[in-house]
Amino acid sequence: MALLAIACAAVAVVLVARGDPTTHVHMLIATALGVGLTVLLGTALMTLVFVSNSSGHDSEAAHFEEEE
């Protein structure tokens, strides 16, 4: 997961650096951190979705009926 985040961040930094020759180092650092952490967060949330589905928590929530 971390390697994917690093690769995505590196690609984003290269694309930003190629797009504007007057780019400051602070913008490149912010881009790398933003893209890298976003990829890690998305991966972690999708992992939680799959764990929840495989453990049966989703099926319990689907069969919830309100008692009257």
C-alpha cells in the first residue's frame, strides 16, 4: 500500500513540476503529502469495507427491522 502511495505521489509531483517551471518546493512537498495520504486513506477505507463485508457485519445491518 505504501509503495502505491509513494508511486502516485511521485507521478503527481513530476506532473506538477513539468506543468509550471516556476513551481516552489513547498508546492511539490504539499502535492506529495496530499496525494500520498489520500491514496493511503482511500486504501484503508476500502480495506475496512471488505473486512466488514467478510465478517458479516453488513448482513446484520441489512436485516435490521424496527420493532413497533
